[in-house]
Amino acid sequence: MLLEEYVSPALSGRALAVAATVTALLATALGAHTASAAAKAANTDKVLVIGLDGAVLDRVKAADAPHLKGLMAQGLTAHSTLYANPMGATSSGPGWSTIATGVWPDKHGVKDNSFIGKNYAAHPDFLTRIENAKPALNTYAAADWEPVTSTDQNGPIFSTKVDKRLSLKGDRDGYRNEDPKIAAAAATELRTQNPDAAFVYLGEIDAAGHSSGAGSQTYLDTVARVDVLVGQLLTAVQQRPTYAQEKWKILVTTDHGHTTTGGHGGSSIAERGTFVIAKGAGIPAGSVRDDVRLADVAATALAQVGVPTTGLDGVPLNAPDNDAFDTLRPALQARVDETGIPAGTKGFTRTPPTGWAVDNSRMGTGGVTEWAGWTFATDEFWTQAQRDQWRELNVRSRDVFAVADSDEWDDKSHTGTFDSTLITPRWAVTGGATRTLAFQSHYRHEAGQTAQVLVSYNGATPTVVKNYTADALAKAETIALQVPAGATDVQVRFRYSGNNNWFWAVDNVTLG
């Protein structure tokens, strides 16, 4: 019954006007509530991120894990590597912060499990970003490691803006396993409620890694038990009454690896190993990729529900960068002179991609074969040449990148010095226009070396547009190029010279 039905005839015209206004406001509010409810009901794009602490991809493949292997068969499997100190330890705090925020530790500020320096205000988790951008969407997070969801510890990584959070205390060292409770509660939420974006954390695999080592049968048995819990979550999604009308994207990931004997936090490939498994629209069944990074999880989750990813280091899985260097992966070779790199690791070539060139006319002779001038390499190959010299910080490069490393080249006798130039194809330009040269740069400086970006138009003498005189670590670079009148093409050169100095890595060079 409407308000005006209760208004006495004796009321003044002003009172009637007030009553009419109140009625209109109530009707507007009711309409807004109904529209909001309809919007929630109509939303069909949904995402579930499952976090498996300390899971090692090769051991998952070796375990009795039909649900995880089913996701791999139905979707994408992508192995990746982490940073190491001083950017961040290969521990849970930095790892889950990177997964949640979509940015690397040099932005979110978490370097270890103390959470000192965290900057979630500037770089919030993806569920909080969803709440900020689309508050009508329902968000959910559940974990049994307190910093993920609890306000009583160093977190929460997932903020209090998340609509519903479940936090249980799981003692991973002692230890009391709360994973079955987390999985049961999350499965009920997924099946009977209406979450649009959810994150569920399970920690037992990490506990097995610490207690028995990733190489143990105990670790494999634990992966198998957790796989059953993953199955519960997947079944809950499929049992939703509205599942047939919904578009779900499922992502499974981990925060760090483990050594064979157990432990993490250091810079070995075993400790730095991570992965992303993904299933959903636009992801080919049985696909494998080498250009996915841990920060892509948040970007993919946001894109799934239509929230912008501006400012993130990660990119959605359906937006690969099409970098020319990545085309070299089939041509990568095993080590020649480097003894620290496993013999079976294929990760370098000195042959540039089509249209590119390397000028070694000033290059000394001899030295370590792998690094005799600009080389095209992977993180797994390059960082194992020599650990803990900041090569591991090259997190913004993806898959294959170009690297000039005078430090490693010098490890074998040679004459002359390192002096090599990487040359792009000639790109068409219009005279008088402004173009933007963009690339990822990872440069460690030392006195005695030089690093320059040079540009030439129509084949003229190259001119320097940037000199590096200090560290530029894992940096996205942009340089504005003012194209001269009459110019029809531009060519870019990256020249590095040194003598037992440091290195320069370059990736994803584009002219926008």
C-alpha cells in the first residue's frame, strides 16, 4: 500500500506534497534495489582462483591428481619463475601478494613474511579492485594461512572490502591441517550462493614440502589429497543451478616452489618455480605457454568480470604480447661453455629473429660462447649461469629476451672487450609525427660500461636518445621520438659495451 493512502484529507497541500515526495523517493530506492538485484542475477562471467601453497608443477604431474591434470588437459598449463632477493624472497608473503595484486614486489612492497613495507593501499588485491569498480558483484575469499584473509596478523592480503571472508588458523609447521574445512566451506559457498569472483587457499602441500621435501612420496601423497579438495571445488561450481548459463574461468596457481629436500626462500630454480593452470573460454585445451607470469593471475581474474587492469604488471591470459624474440624458442640450444646450467636446459641462441640483427664488429674474440655479443635467452637459462647477481630481478621480461652480459662473457679467456649492438628492423613512420618507443629494460650499472639507445631515420647516422648511467632494474621504458620531416622509416639500436662489468636485458620492443 502506498504512503498517500494513509494521508488524512485534513492534511494541508504542503503535507501532501511532502508525502508525495517521500513516496517518489521510496519508489526510486525500491527500483534501484530491484535493478541491483537483477544486475547481480544477470552476471554470468565468473572466476575462481585456487591457490596451492608450495606446489611444484613437475610433482603435481607425477602425483595421483586427476582433477588438476584434468584442468591441464582441458585448458592451459604455464610454468614460470619468480624473482629472488633483493626484490623479494621466494616465500609466501611476496608470492601471494603478487598473485593477489597483479604487481611485483617492487610495487606492492612485500619482500618477505614480515610484510614490512606492504603497500596494498596503492596496489589492492583483485577482489578489492572488483569491489571498488563494481560493488554489485559478489566477492569471496577463504584461507587457512592467516595473512591471506585475517586482520589479526600481517595481512590481510585480501582486504576487508571483500564481501565474505573465511579465515582459519592452519599451523603449517606443527601442524594442524585446516584445508578440508576450507574446501568444504568454499564448496558450499560456490554451490549455493552467488559469488562472481572467489579466491580459495589450501596450504597442506607447502607443509609437506617443509616436513618431507618436494622429492618425497609424502609430498606426492599430499598433492593427491589436496587434488581431492580441488575436485570438491570444481564439482561445486558445476552443481550450481545456473551453471549452464554461466561462463566460469578457473585458475590454479602457487606462490613459490620447493627444493627436493624441502624449503624455499632462496634463488634456486626449484624455489623460484611457479605455475598457472587455467580453464575457460578462449583458452585452448591442452595448451602450453612460456610467456605467462605470476602477476597475470589477478589481471585475468579482473578481465573475466570486466574490471580494467590498468596499472598492473600482469596481463590477461587472452592478451599475449606477440614479441619477436619469443619466436626463437624452437631454436634455443643447450649450454656450450657454461657449466652451472643443467645440460638438458635449452635456453639460448645468438641468431636474431627475422628482421633483427646483431652487430659484433667491435666485439672482442673468445670469451664464453653463450654470451659473445647480444644473445637471446630465457630466464631459466640466464639466471642459472650465475645466481644472486640480480639477474633474477628481470621479472618484466617474458619468455625469450635479448641480453648482453659482459660479466659472464669474461669468464673465459678473450681478447678485446665486450661491445655489441642489437638492431631492430626498419619500421615505417611518417615525417613530423611523434612515435613512442617502448621496451622492458633490466640494466645493472657499473663504472666502465656503457648502455645506449640510438635511433636513425632513413638509414642516416644513428643518434643517441638515451644513455644509462645508473641501475634501471626491471623497468618499463618509454622514449618519445619526434620523427623528422621527410622520414619514412626508423631503426633503433641498443649498444652495450663493458669489460667484466654487469649486464643489460631488453624485451618486448615496440613502436607505438
